[in-house]
Amino acid sequence: MSSMPGVPNQKSRVSDTPLEFIVEYLSKAKDIADSNVNVPEELKNNLQKALDMASGLDSYLERMTSQESEPLSELYKKTVCHDWDQAYKEGKTKFRLPKECITGHVEGQVLKMFVHMCKAKRILEIGMFSGYGALSMAEALPEDGTLIACELEAYLMEFVQPIFDKSPHGKKISVKIGSAMDSLKELAEAGDQFDMVFIDADKGNYINYYKFLLDNNLLRVGGVICVDNSLYKGRVYLQDSKDENGLALRDFNESVSKDPRVEQVMIPLRDGITIVRRLPPSLATCTMNRVTNDDVFRGLRGKPILDRLRLDGKVAYVTGAGQGIGRAFAHALGEAGAKVAIVDMDQGKAEAVAEELTHKGIPSMAFTADISKPEDVQKMVDAIVAKWATVHIACNNAGINMNSASEETSLEEWDKTFNVNLRGTFMCCQAAGRVMLKQGYGKIINTASMASLIVPHPQKQLAYNASKVGVVKLTQTLGTEWIDRGVRVNCISPGIVDTPLIHSECLKPLVQRWLSDIPAGRLAHVTDLQAAVVYLASDASDYMTGHNLVIEGGQSLW
């Protein structure tokens, strides 16, 4: 893909993209018109306007596109300054590599944006050249993401590795040297699969790479293939073209457009990028006698399993969301698509978490409430309904724990613990439940505890343990009573959660005792609980009610 920004010196270099050819032809036409006194001024003016519009586009795109990173900038300069002809003459490369083939600034940022948009974790690149495109895409991958680049020229790996080593994203890239088709066969044999594939290699083999990717499931369903040079100097649509590469790409484009397994769009950026998306399987593309046309095949209501976990359009609240487990639940529900009300006794903490969600683009609101007070609970639900019209997900997480030996537990401690942990949870269930029962849909998720199953030790917490047993029985009762009216009620019982408070020197012996009781060998992290709350809040858990979902690293088994 040509990447030279703008066309400020068109006469000094060879045109490579459709737009550059248009500028070249307009420039020649303008020169002819200017040298001929018989050409009307109106024609000359229109030629100049067309030339200005065409010649200014590439440079404008460069200026309006996000700046490339320093490693990418260094790699670009290194590529355009390198003597590729000399490298070929010295036998370092098998083919003469024109520096104009480099993927440049705008194209690199487009590829990077595609990675973000399709949330890719695994990328395959067929044809690396200088590695600019590979590094651009790697920058958008998550920390555990992987990009495999197939490249024929071993010299290119040597050329690009120093830049990869300088970038914090270079470690995500691995390069397979050799025939691209041989590499694809190895990947297929290993059962590998990719979210995104970028093809920028020998044009005559585009169709073979494409067919192999789809025929061998190297591209996952919903994954995309980005095909470079799909407009190839305009020769794919010029009828009198006899260019070998142009004709190969014309056949490729036609083949893709007729393939019922995909949908595609061609973007006229530089020398053309075609985005090809692999469609979910349909009966039209399957052999009828080997396909059972049911919800397993189609997906329930046409949704694949991960889509069924989405919470788009749902309204949720989380009590005790100013810190710890509640904060983690709020982030998880918001990331899954829900609007989230952050409820906490501490206004500052509630507002801080709401601000965190806002920074992530998640609609949120902060509300201060003491759930042991019925008037606060009702005001909370009323405020959420007033803002967002309903409540779909009630995450009743707020709770307290006041440790004391049983013989020393006061009625004040007992009542305070039960007022928050059990009475408060009941009032939240009831207030939210009234809204949900009226609309015929709702998910209530209560936070219980591993203490509902066993007596955690050596700490003494009679009131807490008894209250959490009550939360489980409350959950079971409501779960069976309301399911036939569209409301599911479940609870999560976490184990001992790792917080900064338990890392004090005086608590070290206690932590070591806990660890000796946990098969997993560590305390729970709040992030260990996030997927559970999303599952229980989603349509994927519609057949589950009254369940106590225990997440404690196996501690209750010993």
C-alpha cells in the first residue's frame, strides 16, 4: 500500500493510487489547457478546482488522522530511507521491494481502529514488509493479544526487530518466515483461529489465501479480513487494463462479492481497502441433511452465547458500590452495557465510582442511601425510575461485619448487622421487585457469603454468619415465588476477598490461616466475581433462580 503523504511533488515520483493518477492526469490536462489560448477560461478554472480538490485530499487525511507513535514514526523513516535496491542486489531479499509498498500513517491508524472496533485478540497478517502495519495493529491489541505475521523474506525480520523491541507492543508480534500458504496450513492444522486477518502479499495469491482462511475456519465467525490494494491503481475497474496484478485483484474482488459466507465493503483509501466480515452460518450455506435447524444452531433468539451475556439497554443499581465488591460489580455491569446507579452511604465514594464509569462511557448516577432505612430504599428506587424509567437489575450488595465472640455479641451489634445485611436486603428486593413484577421482567442478585455454608474461622462473627444464611433463604424463597412472573432472584457467596485492609502486619497470622484453608492457595479478588454478576444479570441465566453461586476457591469444601 502506498503511503507517501499528499502529492506535493507529483512530477518527481510515479503515481501509485487511483487518486494520484487522477491528480497526474488533471495536472497534464491543466498544462495543456494553460498552453492553449483557445481553451476557455471557464474550462481552465474548472480543471484547477478539480486539481485542487484531488491533490489536497491525501494531505488533509494525514493532518486529520491521529498521530502515529514514536516507534511507528521511526519505523516509517527507517523504511523510506533504506536502500532496498541495494539489499536486493546483495542477495538479502529474494524480491525487489519498493519502499512505496509500506503501510503508512493513515492506513496504519485505520488498521489500528479496525482492531479496536472488532475487539480483536488474535490477528493474522499475510505479508509483513517493514512491519509498520503489524506494529500499528499490535498497538490496539490487549496485553494478552497476539499478532502472527507470515512473511517470505527473512531479511525483513532482521530489519524490523530492533523497532519491535523498542515498542511495548512489539512482544505481541511473532513472525513466521517462509511460504505464507505453508504457514496457513500449519496454523489450520493446529486448530488456530483469528479475529482479524490483514492480507497484503502477492496479489496473484489473494484468492487462494482468502479461500483457505474461510474453508479451514482460520477466521472466526464475525471476524474480519482487511484486504489491501483492492483498488490496485484503478486497474481493477478500468476495462482496457491488461495489468496482471490488476486482473488478479479484479477476479478476487468479484469472487468475494459473490461469496454468500461473507459481507464486504470497499473503502477507497489510498490504493483501496476491502473489509470482509464472515457471516454466521445460515441454512443457505449449509447442507440441510447435516444441520439441525434449532436454537443451538441459530442461537437463542438469533444470538450467539456471548451476545446473550450483553446487558445493552438494561438499567441496574448496585448498593455498597462505593468500594470493594460493589465497585467491581458496578464496573462489570456497565462494561456489559447496562446503565448503573451507584448507591452507597458515603456520597463521595458513590460519586467517585460514578465518575469512573462516566470516564469509560458508561451512563451512571450516584445516590446516597442507608439501606437499613425503608425511606432511603424507596427513594433510591424512585430516583432510578425517575431518571431511567425502570429497573431491570437489582444488585443488593451492601453489608457490614462486626466481629465479636458470641458470648459478647450485643443486641445492638446483632440488630445493626441484621438491619443492613438481611432486613436491608429484603427491603431492596421488595422495592425493586414491585417495579420488576409490574413490567414482568427483572434480575435480583443478592450478595450473601461463604459464611452461609460454613463457619469461617478463626474470626468470630456470629451475627454476620447468621444474617448471610438469612440472605440465602430470602433469595431461595423470592426466587421460587417470583419466577413465574418474570423475576429471577439469585445470590453470590464470595469467599474471603483480598483488600488493602487485610495486609497490615497484625493480620498476617490470620491471613496465613485463611490461605491454609483455601485449595486455590489465594484469597479472592473482586475481579473473580465480576463474570458471575454479569451472568446472573443477563438473559443467559433465565432458567436459574433461588441459586446460591459460591465463588470461594474451594474453601467451603475443606
